[in-house]
Amino acid sequence: DAGVIQSPRHEVTEMGQEVTLRCKPISGHNSLFWYRQTMMRGLELLIYFNNNVPIDDSGMPEDRFSAKMPNASFSTLKIQPSEPRDSAVYFCASSFGYGNQPQHFGDGTRLSIL
Amino acid sequence: DQQVKQNSPSLSVQEGRISILNCDYTNSMFDYFLWYKKYPAEGPTFLISISSIKDKNEDGRFTVFLNKSAKHLSLHIVPSQPGDSAVYFCAARPGANNLFFGTGTRLTVIP
């Protein structure tokens, strides 16, 4: 079975540029999560969706970050304009519903902003 | 403000011995706890979980212990194998909400 698919795997761009990260959740999962991993803070939740609706975006750092989930099989995380401090690994995860269902993670996008 | 803390960034253990990874939390509303394992260049993968109504859950070589009064949980791996070398993340959830993760502990199992 296909797991969570993220693209691109690596992204290097100059500061000020727009960055779009993509995620395809596991088919049938109705919750989707975007995380950012840094050395200092570990895995931080940025935003999560349930049935394509954003439920909690309190982890989104600032207005430069936005996320959408136009349908059950696709989500994007956009940074505009990007800054060097946005450099991190961004993970997408999905799960079926709430409760005691483990989240399944993609392999992440390593983002470097120069 | 880290609600889930893994105070040991790294741990080295000899193959065949027991590995004990520790995790502390501050939020008394957490009622479900998970451990994830992460290899380089891959996403975290779910390993084992425990509900707050239990104090122990075992799955093969992996056992998670929960001490609610101390707000502490631990993951025991026995016997440890070189393939267990990875970063282990502790996570916790307050009810039907999102997970809060620790910063991870890098386990190295020495052959």
C-alpha cells in the first residue's frame, strides 16, 4: 500500500521566493497534519485538517505560511516569502479519524532557504 | 514551551542489552502516548502506544511503561539489535486532538 507521499524531497531556494510543499495522504485517511522538524524544537505541529477542513492552525508561525486541502487526496503548504529561518524538514502525516489512531508520516521535504 | 520532554539526546547500548528511553510530560490532560522511530531521510514510523488507563503495554521486544503520578513514560527494548539504531520520539495527545512530540533521543546499538 502506498504511504503518505510528499514532494519535493529536497528544495533549495533563495530567500524571498515562494515555496510550495505537497502531500498526498493515505487513501481513506481523513485527517492530515503538517509538521516542521528542527534540532531545537523537534517535531512541531503547524496545522491539521479533518475532512479537508482546517481544525487547528495555531502552530503556523506567521502569515507567510499558508496551507490548503482542496480535496481528500491532496494538500499544500506554502511559504511566501521564504526566509532562511524557515529551513527545516517538513513532514506531512495522515490518520483515520481522531482518537487512538497513529499518524502515518511521509518521508519529509528538506527545505533550505539561502 | 515543551510539554513533552526527552532529556537525553542520545543513548548508546551494547547489542543484546536493554535500551531504556525516557520521556516526561507536563500536561495532565494527556491520555494517550506513543513512541515513533525515525531512520535518517525517512519519516517517523509508529512503534507502540499506551492509553492512560494502562501502565504497561508490550509488543515483542518493545515495552512501554507509564507512570501517571510522575508524568513519566519509558520505552524498553530488549534485547537491543543494531537495526534498532534510530531516533526515537515520544508523543502525547490530550483527548481527541493533535500530538505533541518530544525532541527525540538518538539510540545507537553497538554490535
